[in-house]
Amino acid sequence: MEFSLATNIERITNAIRNAEIAHGRYQDTVTLVAASKNVAAADIQAAIDLGLRIFGENRVQEVVAKWTDLRAANPGVALHLIGPLQSNKARQAVALFDVIESVDRTKLAQEIAEEAEKQGRNPTVNIQVNIGNEPQKSGVLPADTPSLIEACRNVYHLNVQGLMCIPPAGQDPSSYFLLLKSIAADHGLPILSMGMSADFAQAIAHGATHVRVGSAIFGDREPVVQ
Ligand SMILES: *Cc1c(COP(=O)(O)O)cnc(C)c1O
């Protein structure tokens, strides 16, 4: 594990830097978020020891179980929530995560805002966009995204910084990345969280600021339904 993990991290880090160069992006402007769902705490610690500092997790329960000790041992590490969030878990999410990337409805925005106020925390928030209008996927529809951004900003006073998406499987993601980029630009949002193991280089070509890479770092795990 140790050896392949080191190799994988080096390969992905180099591939990100190469994509920046290839697509005229400034150096070191694309941030790697290591998607660590279903990865054991020991392997996450190994990845931290190899230099990774930002991790994305999908489930609040899994984070409580896995990250309590990891957090205490690694104060410099940041955690992003990249999976769907139920409103009744907003309290835990606000307590556990530095960035909540999956805000997709006003009810959830309201719960996060109330908890942020109560806990004296101010998590960075991304809006998750269901960029392919897929019925089974989480995320706000593209057409409804402007009003959700406005509500998060002006009604709930959340620290909205960007958009996140997972394009439809089995298609060229380019047009979806471009659509996400244009919505973000329309609203002055600097963060574009898009691109995973299979397509992060393409996402960087289209403006990703954050890529969420799991299996290319940690190997294949049980798929998680979004
Ligand atoms: C698992 C996951 C990823 C990483 O996917 P890989 O294909 O394993 O790189 C990225 N984003 C989200 C929301 C995920 O659930």
C-alpha cells in the first residue's frame, strides 16, 4: 500500500501540474482534494504523511467514525463534504467540515446558516449543480442555480465561494464543465470544483480550481451512489 500510494500521489500531483502548464493555467492554482470515502484511517494518515492536506468525504457518519482521531493528530488538514447532506445532519456537518461542497437547496442553506451562527463557525460553501439535469443525481438544476446562489448570499449570508458538479457518466464531460464555468462566472464565484480520477485533466483545461480525485490515489473502492 505505502509504495503504490506514494507512486499514485506523485503521479496525480505531476499530472495536475502538467495539465496546468498544458492549458495555460498558472502554476499551483489547481488544488487537489483527495476523495477518501471508504478509505481506512491508516491509509488516510499515510496519505497525510506523504503530503496531502485536503480530503473530501461523502458521509457525516463515516467522518465521525474515521476522522475524530485523524483531526486531532493532523491540525493542518482540511475536510470537504462532497456527498449529499440531509438537513438534519447540518449541525454535525458544520462542526466537522471546513468546506461544504454539496449545498443544493434553500432548506439546507437555512439549516447550515442557523448552525453556523449557533456554533460560531463560518464554513465555506459550494453549490452542487446537477449539471446534466439527471433525475437520480443530487444538486440544484442549472436553471435554478442563480436563485439558490442569491438566497445563500443575501438571505442566509453564507460564505458561498463556488460551484461543484459531477457530469453525467459515459459522456464527454467538456460541455458540462464549460456550463459550470459560465454559471460561476455569471455570479462572480471563484471556485470550480470539477473533475475526478477519469477526467481531472479535462476539467483543468476548462477552468477547474479544485479536482476531487479518489480511486486514482487510493485504488478502487465500493462505489457510492450520489
Ligand atoms: C468518490 C467521489 C469523487 C472521486 O471519484 P474518483 O472517480 O474515485 O476519483 C469525487 N467527487 C465525489 C462527489 C465523489 O463522491
